[in-house]
Amino acid sequence: MTRAKPRIVIRGAGELASATAHELHINGLGRILMLERRYPKAVRRNVCFSEAVFSGVQHVQGVTARLASDLEQVEFINRLGDIAVAVVPLEMALAEWKPDVFIEAAMLRQNWGLSRDLARIVIALGPGYVAGRDCHAVVDTFRGPQVGAVLEDTGEHLIEEPPAEIMGFANERVLKAARDGVFFTPAKIGDEVERGERIGTVVSVYGVDDFRRGVPIDASYAVTVRISGVVRGLLRDGVPVNQGDKIGDVDPRGATEDLNHISDKAHRVAEGVHEALVGLLRQHRRGERAG
């Protein structure tokens, strides 16, 4: 009898989560369901399966993800040979779809309540989780020689990772929301921009009381770039943001092929998840044979 491929839930469908889904899918390691929020906040949208939430379908380097309107559609999408993306509560997905594998890839950098009881195999990306306590394996996402390594403890990495440096620019490359609001932009990934150029606007969200009283307040602010280059990542037009959220980033090298390719860092993280999952699946199968 052919063994059924395990059901894999990946929480998040941003850059690292998408690279992970891509890696597991092309290696045939399971049937994949990715969980996203109603308004995804991925900026490298060309390589993120979260785009399926808006467009219904997203292609990343030969792999297709499709939006499932409900959990009943997930099996159909998987049978098509594609990855399913759904906007449903985690609790519902766990209870109704009953995954064999759960991968925490929302990159929250702190434990929101993750535990090994969520599935037979639980893997977490990045800092904030401890293998053996919160999950069965942790994969390092911190840029450097250890990125993609399967770790025993990531507590020492609970710091904010700086942006990658390109041509001497790091923090200057990144655009962040100065306060809460909704981001609007006519710009697109791949656009050439000049230092100081306005590429969007954040329209502030009125406080409920101020709105009811009709009190006039500063309603918007411009989002401008600090260096010249090409827009490498950018939130979708009309996405709500919170203060400090990443809105986009600029590549000072100008025209680049990186816009539509999974980054080296994301590849290494995905390979780490692959390694951890294969090892844990082997452990479970040995245990089943022994039992």
C-alpha cells in the first residue's frame, strides 16, 4: 500500500515561508496548506505565495499556489499538484484539516503559544522558540554562517536582524511605516527611483472618538526613498500598516534579476526545514516499525 503524503500546514506565506513551501513541494514531501492573514504584509511579493490571497493564484519559480476559499478546497488544490493558501483561523485549520506537520513561519520572533502538541511534527523558523520545549526542531533564520542550521536553542538570537547590506547601504534601503494607517502607492516592484522620490502615502486611521466628533487631524504622510535604485520589495496598494511595519526596500544596484528569484538566505532556510523534516519523519517511521 502506498503511504499517503503527510499533510503540512505552514503558518505564514511571506518570503521565508514561501521558500520553505517551494522546497518541500518540489521534493514531494507532502500536501501543503499555507495560512495567511486577510491583508498579507510581504514586501518581496514576486516570490511570495501570499499574493494568492489577492490574485487567487501565484507562481514562484515553477510552483503554483492557489487560494482556497475554504478548507474543503484544499484537497482539490493539492490533487492539482499545487500549494493551497487559505485565510482561516489557525485553530480551525488544525481541528478540521488535521496536519501531520506544522511549520511556524510567521516570523513573530516570540512564542505566541506554539507547542509540540499542535501536530506529530512541529518545526519553527527563526528566534523565539526552543527545540524540545516549544517544537521538535528550530531552523536559524539569522543572516550569517549559521543561517539554515537546525538548532537546539535560538534564545541567543532574540534581536532585530539588520537589513542586508548592498553597496554599503543597509538601513537606508528599507522603508517603514511611521505610524498606523493604510498604505497607498502607484509604484510597482522593479520601478527605478531616485533619492527623495515619493513612492506612496500612508493615510492615517482616525481614532473612533475623533471620527465621530469630526475632529480634523493630520490624515496622511508621504513615503519617500532614501537612496536611488530599483524597488526590490513593496507592499500592495491599500494594505493596512502598523507603526514600524516594513513597507518596502530599494536595491541600489539598479536593474537586477533578484526581483523574481528566491533569495540565497531564503533558500538556505528552506533547505534547513527540509533537513529537519526528513530527519523527524525518519524518527517517526522507525518508531512506528519498532512499535
